[in-house]
Amino acid sequence: MPWPFRRTADPMPAGRPLAAQLPWRLPDEPALAGIAADAVSVGDLTVRAVSLVGPGHRCEEPAVPRQDAYRLGRDTAKRHLIVALADGMSDSKQSHLGANVAVTALVARIRADLDRDEPLSAAAIFLDAARNMAGWAARQGVTEDDVRAAALAAVIPVSPPPSGQRTAQLMSLADVGGWLRLPEGWRRLIGDEKNELDPGRLTEFLPFHPEVAVSTTVDLEPRAVLALTTDGLGDALTPGDALAPWLASRWKEPPHIVEFLRDVGFESAGRLDDRTVVVVWCGP
């Protein structure tokens, strides 16, 4: 049976299915769902979000819980979209739960600061997330080392000023990144690039290094497309990767959420990590 809502154009460049042929396994203990997804409109923003457990986690026995997480929110006045993503570190035993605590805390702190009309400080916001992660770990009888995660937060006005150009603020720690769609690919806005000598190793992360979180602003023109990703998806957006122009073409306009999930679940040899992406399309 063909996949519903699947477009016939833009065939995926990654070749024949690999992990799709393998069964999904369950973790030893009950865990959060292997897939999370949202399709929402906020002001003149259109949002698609998917977090998908990677083949390297779901196909082994026992399976590993999805270690990525995201949250969406708004301030009380409904003037800003708030997005947070976290990527739990694979060598951290409870990182999947640490990531969920992190994104919840990031959205809550940003919402509170916006409601108080206070400037957004990446160091203060990420420190608050670190404290929440450490507190959760203590209550569960695990160590802070057990809940390590990289993270990103974004604040995007839901309506543009008269000029039509809105300014978004991005805050990141480690390799969770922000990307701006170009006609044939993507431009990195924030997030560490991979170290070629040891691409999987992070030296700074929550809850230990909130003070090194960085912040940037980006001006978004009408019809701009902003992608916020963990590295499992962000690696495919880097210049020179065959998937980068394919995803730029696929996401020129907001797809149906079923199509978007299928896109995020692309098949590509060696890409086994969890994948989380929140894409925001600016109107009109």
C-alpha cells in the first residue's frame, strides 16, 4: 500500500531502504513514545515538528529509549513562539529523561522572562534548565552525569512588524543547531560543527556547562524557513551532503505532517542516531 499523502516528486537520494526492513524493539523499561509529532499554526507561522527514535536505538535488543526531546510553547500574550530541543548523550544512562526535563525547563523559563518583559539571557536560561535537571536527578537517586544533554532554544515573533522582517533569537549549547533554508541547501545559524577527529564527542553540555551557552539573532524575511535540529538530522543539512538540497526542496512549503514524518525518517547508511527537527515557515 503506498504511503498516504506522499508526493511523487523529489525522490530521496539515499538509495534502497535499510533500517525500514528491521523490526522495532522495546526498551527493557517503559519509556516515552518512539515518535513525537506536532503540526500547528501560530500567528502567521506554520510549524512542523518530529522527534523520531533512530535505527541504532530502536532496532537493537533491548532497544534504547528516544533520547531526543522537543517542546513548543508561547508567552502569555501569544506574541512569541518558543521552541526547545535537547539531545540526550548516549553514554548517559538517563539522558532521555534529562532531555525532557531540559526542554520543559527551557520553555518555562523563557515564557516567564517574556511575560516579565525581561531580556533573554542564554546563560541564565540554561542555568535554570541545569538546576532543574540536577534537581530531578537528585530526586530520582541518580547522578547529574546520568542526565547529560545538549540543547537549543528559540524565540520567534508570531507576527512580523510593518517592515515584514521579524527577528528571532536562538540560544544553543553544543551541536544542537539552527539552520536557514537556501534555494539549494541550508546555512548554519548556530550550533557547534562536528570535530572531524571525534565527531561524536561533546565537551560541553547540560547540566554542567550552562554558562557557555551562546546566543544569536537572525532576521527572518517573509517566507523564510527556519529549521531547528539535533545532530541526527542536522548532519544531513551540512553543505555537500546529498540530503541537504533534497530536504531544502521538500521543505520549501509546509508538508502534511505525515509527509514530514516520512522525510525525517529518510534511509541513509550510517545515520543511526535519533532525529529531531522543528521547522518554522514564516508567512505570508
